[in-house]
Amino acid sequence: MLLCAIAIELVTEPEAKWLARLVGHNSRTCLTVIPLLSVGPLLCFFVALRAGAPRAPGFAGAIAGVAASGIGATFYAANCTDDSPLFLATWYPLAVLMVSAVGCLGGRLLLRW
């Protein structure tokens, strides 16, 4: 669905506006706030995962990071004014990747048995 929205945006918007729509006004904020909003859920996921014994602690931590960043991104999106599909397809996945990487490293350190 996002790819269709991007295609529609690229067809309907002049090429001169593409970069402005991609970068938006809140790209730095997005890359800061989503990981910050993901810290609490990520810690909760780690507490839950510590009760088990994941076979692949890094992978489990990365998946916990993806889930936590989904929660953080949902809260951020409720207040973000940049709603261009180009913006969403660029900055949100970068924020999710950051949290997932932290989750992977945290999983390797904290979820070993």
C-alpha cells in the first residue's frame, strides 16, 4: 500500500517538490523520538524474554526491537505533521532499524543463557 502511495505522490507532485517531501520538517525529530518512545516497550520485551530461553538471543532481541519501535512509531505518528509517503518510507524504517540494531545487541548481551 505504501508503494502505491509513493507512486501516486511521485506522479501527482512536481519533481521539484520531491526532495522537500522526502526530507520533511521533522526527519531529525523522527529519528530521535521514535527510538526514545521505544525504550520502555523494548525493556518490557526484554524482561518477558528473560523469563524464557531464546535459542537465538540476538534475533529475539532484534524482533523485540522491531515490535518496540512499532509501538514507538505509532505514538509518534499520532503527532507527526509530515505525512508524505516518501517521508514515511524513508525515516520510519531508519528509526525502526536503529531500535532493531539496539535490540539485537541487547539481546546478545542480556538474553544469553
